[in-house]
Amino acid sequence: DIDNFRKKIGAGHEDIIILYVGRLNLTNQPYKGLNELVNIYQTLSKKYENIKLLAVGYGSKNDEELLKNQGILAISNAPEELMPLIYKSCNIYATCSHWEGFDLPVAEAQSFNKPTICYRIGAHPEVSADGKTGFVVDNAQEFLKKLDILISNLKLRLEMGKNGAEYVKKFSWENSVKKYDKVVKNILGLKDSDVLVKKYKDKIKPAKSKSVAVVIVNYNSSYSCLKECLDSIKSQSHKNIEIIIFDNNSTNNVLDSIKKEYKDIKIILSERNLGLGEALNQAIKHTDCEYVLISNFDITYNHDTVEMLVGEINKLDSLYIGLAPKIKLYYLRDFLESTGIYLDISYYIGYHGIGQLDLDQYNRPEDIFGVSFTSAFLKRDIFSENKVGKIDPTFFLFYEDVDFCYRANQQGYKFRSCPTAICYHKYAFCFRDDASSCSYILAVI
């Protein structure tokens, strides 16, 4: 994949790619320093014929063409799911930005074993360890000198990249909370034993187990994929679960094997392919459980996912009707696919966190526009006609979830993320192509 990507963008196997991730406009955001980085690159390219500068980020086609006219490789508005391959394909990460907060791309590059070089501003001295994971410099002359060193010294690049991958692990919400907790306890003169809840444990009565129906629409799944999904559901710590599979007239015999192995699963066979929306409607009719977990057949769940979802929704007021688990990529488990759907004022659809390295930045539950039916936890009664109603059957495949959540929002209902509930999606296994995870315009009539 790396060789193919390099070839596609015009870089050879032996070329050294210097990556920049950020805004691509050379004039309107001068504080981002891209123009400065281009000048440094052009100076060094006179010495090294095998270096390439790749600029990736938000920008117009005009921005992209202006960069290409200066000999820069450029990708404007790259799909976030492409970013892991971009980071893997580069050799050095560089940014001349003069204003940043945390600067996530520096941390992301380090997580891919890439050395970094940046200015000593903002959080850069904390995110990058000068001389260990890369270089943190003070001016353009020093930047050029240190970048020259990285270009010419393969051994140093590999060593700093390895150090960076280890160093970046400390940037997690869990570590930050632990440090904050320690400071607060020191200020108040408290010991760990002073804040334990052991003495209250016996007074806490376990809540009555809530019933959950996991609804899976199947169409020509593979046996191994569906089995892995079912096994992860069967092993849940929350035990009051029933599983319903609605088969959309599959042409293979996978369910014959599933029936033999899982005797307690309810399987509904359709004589024709109803599409995803109507198949979900029909499946939900066959349960009286309090909650419904809509799931693709190419999802696997952590053992406590349902327990986390049930616990979270019972903390919320009655207007909250659904939760979005933290969906991560099955084959790249450090990366996010979605923590919920957003819809901006222009009706632009997107998925919170898609393609991002999971540094716990979405670990706080928050209100969201809606849930993705890739995996969505919902109150069953919300599908009744006196509430949101059934899923629109005219959405044969895709956007049935967006439409449902849009109607729910219009009626004053709410959705929330539940980042402690984690699952993994075999992205593109379930009919989906790359385009389906990008952002789209929703025409609301």
C-alpha cells in the first residue's frame, strides 16, 4: 500500500518524503508557516534531489494547484481514513507553524514512528522531546539545519521515530486525570484511602437488569465475520440480551451453520431484499425488550459494551433516546471510525473522530446530533408512531440513520455519545465503499 501510494503521488521508493499536515493556503493563514516551510524545502532540494514535500490538509483546489506549481506534492481535504497511510508513507514530519494548541499532527506522526521538527511554541516542547523524538527549534536557520540533519541521517530518523512512538503514549486523558488527581489531593492533604468508596459498597443495590435486543440485518455475510460478531455479543457482561437476525434474502447458506451453532438466536427470513431501513423495522417488531442495539454483522464488541450503554442511558433524562458507542477500526485499533454523527447549520454530515488516532480526546460523553446505525443503542419505544416512528423504508441503504435522527431532533429528542462502550468495525466489509465514510450534504426537504 505504501509503495502504491508513493507512486500515485509522484514519489519514488528511495525518495524522502517530508510531511506537513494543516491548512494549505499560503497567504491567508501566515501563522501556519507553510510558505516558510516551502522556502526551506526549496533550499534543501538544491542539495538533495531525492526529497519531496507533501502538504496535506484543508484547502481549495486553487491552494492545491498553487502548491503543485511550486513543486510541492499536495492533497487537499484528504479523507480522514487515508491519513494513517499518509503518515506511514512519509519519512519526516515538519511544521513551521507559529501558533498551535496541542498540535495533534505532531503526536500522530510520532505514533507512526516518524521523527518531527517544529518551532518552540505552544505545546510543542511538551509534545515533542527535543533531541529525542525530533527537533524543537527557535528560528528558520536552525529549522533548516536540523531538517538537513534528519534528511541525511537515516539511523537518526529511525531512532527518533522509535522514541517518538513510545513518548506519545503518555498523552492520554487517563494520565492527565491521574496527574490532576494527584495535585488536588496534595493541595487538600488527602490520601488515596480518604476517597475510596468501600464503606458505601454494601449500601449500593444492583439495578434490575434491563432487557436488550441486538438486531442484526444480514445479507450474504461470511460465516467467520458473523460468528465473531455473535460471539462478542454472547460474551457480554450484561446477560439480559436476545439476538435477532433479519436475513434480507441472502444467496449463500451461512445462516444454516449459524442456526445449528446458536440455538437461542431468533432468525427471520425475508423472501426478498427489503433494504436496511425496512429490514430493521421488521426485526424490531419481533422484540419487546426495553432497548435495541442495532448492529452491523461486521462489528465486534468489548465484553462490557452493552453494560456501559445500559448504565449510561439510565443516568440520563427521558429526552435522551439513543447512545453512540465509540466505534473503532477493526484492523487499525488505535484509530476511530465514529463517536456519533454531526450535522452543521448547512446540513453537512460528518462523523465525530473519523480517522483520528484515539488519544482519548472523545472520552467525555457529550450531546451529538445522532447515532450511526453501524452500531446504535436506542430505546425500543421510540419507534412507535406516537414518538419518532419507524425508520423510513425508502432509504434502502445508507442515510436511514441520519433521517431517523433528524426527525428525532425535530421532536426534541436527544442523543449522546458513550465512549466507554467500545466496538470495532471491519470497515468496508458490509457492502460499503470508501466514499461512504466521507462527509456529505443532506438535502432536507
